[in-house]
Amino acid sequence: MRCAAAVAGLVIAAIGSALAACGGAQSELSAVNAMKYLPATLEAAHAKVGDPRIAKIRIYADPAVRALPHWKEDLTEQVDYASQLLQPLIGVRLAIESIKDWARTGDPHSALRELAELDKADDVAWVIGYVAAADTASTAMTELGDAQPLGRHVTVRAWADKPEIDALAGKLPSAQSTDRPEVINAHRRHKQTVVLLHMLATTLGAIAEVDPAWIQHVSYSPKQNTFANRTRDLLQIAIDSRLADEATPMIAKKLVESIDKSDWGGWIPASHDEVVAMLRHIVDAGREGKTFANVPPAAYDEFKRISDLAKRGQTSDALTELDNLLTAYPGNATMHELRCEIMLGKPGVADKATRAACARVSELAPGDPTVHFAVGEALLRANDLRSARAELALAEDKIGNLAVGSSEAWRRLIAIYTGLGALTWTEDVIAKAKLDHEPAAAATAQTRARFGIPRGATFVAPDQEAALVAAIRGALNLIYANKYGDAERALGAAEKQWPGAPGLTAARCDLAFRSGQIDAAQAICRRALAADPNDSWALYLTGVLLLRDAGTTNAGIEKLKAAIAVDPDLGQAWRTLGKAYARGGNKPALDQLGTAYAAKFGQPLPP
């Protein structure tokens, strides 16, 4: 009769009676000599109080595992035993959502990658894959399972029955003992559960421990029964954050802060350095606006070398090495992203193979904006604004997936649109990002006021706003250069493209004024202000025109004050207003204006 589940939760002092209750004779397994045969019992030094939280897991078993006797019961038993430690240790109980068949064969060292490609673990805390046993018994944790820091996937090698029993020679009751099967079951259950716990802890940022009796040691031992307290602290931080659905970069940041807070000699230095480096890399990826998986530790040095080759312009060599690396890690989005970015440089964004490489990143990391930024910026460099806008719109929709680095990603997009002079797109992103005191908001408002392009204007499409600003600026430059004929022709052409644009009308007012057509200038400026009352250049010009007549001085002053209110950086309006105050002898107003001018521009108001 099999009764391992009954034995699992009992301390060694009572194990003899437990075995008897299950139908086995006590024979050699007295309370005195039980420790001679049995592995340690898993236990937490300081049990947590309160009801446990549930961490759902999904299990996959390959054909070799499913061929084993009572395999499903064994896996369920091991998960239950793991919960018996995790519940008092960090307040978590594992709950199996489902157990699925896994049609995989071949090298078990690639199983973790295959599992991650098969199941994204979007709705569970972990996906656990059980793979075929090895031909020999091993104590090396790297051979008994696989996991990555802050990953959601774990693989565990099945128990190799004959090799493991042979390895236990001298640690089992005699072959004639009726208790021998239960002792073997206890060892199997302990080893498989400890390996599972070790791998789960790895995904929570655990660092290899120096004491062979601790579960996070690099080698398995039947004496292992718990984690070090310092490791438990990391597990608690990570599981609390994971169950709260915090983003991976945020969890990595918390773990790095905890590790850096106090040095501890119980961790293996090489493992400490490797885990911390990976966590920092995850944090950095989040700041860069990435959500996808990190580069595996085993491939990190090679990945970095490839990145350096690309930066040095050795594109062909970089792509050759990267293709070799992708053979081993075909589902790693970070590596595919690097391939996309290298190919965007050469052969370029117009190349079909390049776009296919970048599309592969979107397939692997559908919620990540990174590749859309890269492609969008490449399209801008190729002067394909329409296609670039489509890619950047995709990036915009996915920035919300970033819990760490979202502000930087929003500002990256704002900077792109600001650089394009796309006023509406910039304002829309600022509103969506909800960034406080965003400098681009003030700059966009100033551009609208200076060039007479009110928000919601129908005379110009958002993708043409920059071109309209450039046309107005170009016409004004011709006017200032006294090239009035050229300015007239430029304004005429622009007015055909953007009829009724207040900024163009204000520029025409300036042309009439400088040509000495005062009445015409006043009428044209009135027309500009009728279309956009906040056109700062039309307000300024109207103020200047009104100041020519003593009877309209006050009206001119009001226009200048209005120009300054909507466009605080319009220095001409400040200086002209100062002269109006001086001419009218309004010293208090002049002094107040001078103080404000000095604070704004860092120099005294000119006399």
C-alpha cells in the first residue's frame, strides 16, 4: 500500500508509527534510527500566520513522464509537499489549475525554452514542465531542473528510479525489509519536491546558498529542509509583487534594493553577481520601455558581444553570430529585437527581410512597444511619415503595459512628435500620459499661439501642422529680408494649400505693414484675429499699429498685454509694451513690467 502523502507531513520522531498506520511493519524504522534512512522534513523556522494566498500553477508532462506508474498522483503529491513549506514560509499555497500532456522529446536542456514558447503563463503564477528522467542519478541542480530569475516557467527532471536507488545504497533498509519501498518513496518525494522548490525560488530572484542543507544550494542533499532567512526575504518580496500583478522590472528593482541593502555571506558570490546583474538588466530594459523576456545568463556574454559588433558597424558578423544564438533561443524576443534593430540600420527599413525580422518581435512580445519605436523612427529617417505614424500609434497603445519605464517611453514619443512639429499628436500623447508639468505642453501651446494654429483647426490636418509652421516661418523670413515679392509668392502658394490659416494671414499683415500699407495691414490683422483671437503675432502687430495713433494707445497696450499672456516668450511684445509705458509716463506699470521681464529673460528691460 502506498501512503507517502501521510508520511510527508510528519516529523521524523513520529514516522515509525505513521508507517505502521499505512500498513508497513516498523522493523528497522524505529524512532531512534529513523534519521539513518529518511531525508529531512521540510519546515519553516518561523511560520507565517493568516490564511495563505493561492498561487495557481499549470503543469505539463512529457511522454516519458506520463509513462511512469501513478505519475499524476506523484506530481500532485510533490506540489502538495512544496505547499507545506511555502505556506508557513511565505504565506502561499500552490493550486494546480490543470495538468496537460506535453508532446515534446529530445534534449531536456531545451525544455524550458520550449515550455515558454508553448505557454505564456499569462493567467497563472507558474507553468511547470516535467521532463524525462536522466540515465544517471545527479545532485547538480542544473541537471535536475531549469528556471530563470523572474521567469514564470520551471522544468523538473523526473526521478530516475534505478539510478537513484543505486545511488542510495547504504542509506536504505535491507532489500528484505517491508519498509524499504516507503523509504524510497520518501527520498523520491523529498528530492523531487526540493528540486521544484529550488526552481520556483530561482524564478523569485533567489541566489545560490553556501550551506548544503539549504534548498537553494547548487547541489541536492537529502538533508535540505528549508531556505535561509535572507533568501526567504527575497522570496517574500517577489511573490508578494507577483501576486499583486506588478511588472517584472518593478519586482527586479525591489529585489536589487533588498540585496544591496545589506551584504550577506550566506550567498555564493558568483551566483550573487550573476543574479544581481540579470536583475539590473531587467530594470534597465524596463526603463528603456521593454516588457519582454531577458537574455538567459548562459547567453548574456555572447549577446553583449554581438551588440558591440553591431555598434562598431560590423553588421554582417553581428547578424551571423546572432542567427547562431537564435538557433538555441528561437523564442527570445530580446534577441529578435536586436536582430530587428541591426537590420534597420542595414539593409534598412524598406527591406522585406528587415520588416519580417521586426514583425517577429511583435509576435513574440505582442504587448511591448519597443519594436514599434525602432521601426517608427527608422521610417521617419526614411521620410515615410504616414507609415511611421502607424508604427508610433502602435507603440502608444502599448506603453501602458510598462509599469517601469512608462514615463520614459511617453517622453520618448512626445519628443518624436515635438521634433516633427506635430502639435496635435504631441498634445494627445501628453494628455494620455498624464505627465505633470510636461515642458512640451508649454512649447506646443506657444507654437500654436505664435503661428496661429488653434487646437481643433479644420484648415490643417495634424500631419501637415509642421509644414504649415515651416511655411509661415519661411514667409516671415523673406519679409524680414525685405524680399517682399518672394514673400508674396510664398504666401500665395501656402494660402492655396491652407486657406484661412490665421498664421498666414498674420504674416500677410506683417508684409503689408512693412510695405507701408497701414490701413490694409490693420484690416488684415483684424481678419487674422477674427479667425484666431490668440494669434500672438497678429496681437503684437495690431498693438504696434494701434500705438502709432495717440488716440488708440490704450487699445494698443491691451493688445500687447494679450500677446504676452498667450505667448510669454514673445520678447518683442514685452519691449514694445515697455516703450509704450515709458512714453505715457506710467512708471509703476513700467517698473512692474521691468521686474517681470528680468525674471523671465534674465536681463533688464531695454529702455
